[in-house]
Amino acid sequence: MDPMYLPGVEHAEVGGAYGDRIGAMKSQGLPVPQIWHLFGFKHDATRHLAQYTQQVMRGPSPLPPGQRELIAAFISRKNQCRF
């Protein structure tokens, strides 16, 4: 994955849930979704965005979560965004 434009965010020490996720992905040699760096760096500022995303993807809907994930992956691919 291309480096972020904010290397101070990408290379900051992050604790909590996102720090654990980032550490696990790095230890496995997997690319880390760049938004996770921001979520870990500014947890209080991004908390509402994370809650919104979970509600949209997992909350009540006529579409099951798997289908919503498939739509999100398709749109990300069309936008040439690794998701």
C-alpha cells in the first residue's frame, strides 16, 4: 500500500483496539488500511465516524451485512481503492 501523506500519523505509536489490529496486520506482513492509522491516532475525533460506519454496515437494513460488504468492496474497487 502506498504510504500516507501524514507519516507522523502512520508511524505514531497507537494503543487500544486499533493499535492491536495494526500490530497484528504488520506482524503478518499485511497492508494496514490507512484509515486505521487515523482512527488510532485521533480516537476521540474519529469515534463517531467508526460508530456511523458500524451502524451503516451492521445496523438494521433490508440488506444483510454480507451484501452491504460486497457493495462496499465493489464500489471501492471501481474507485481503485483498496478496501
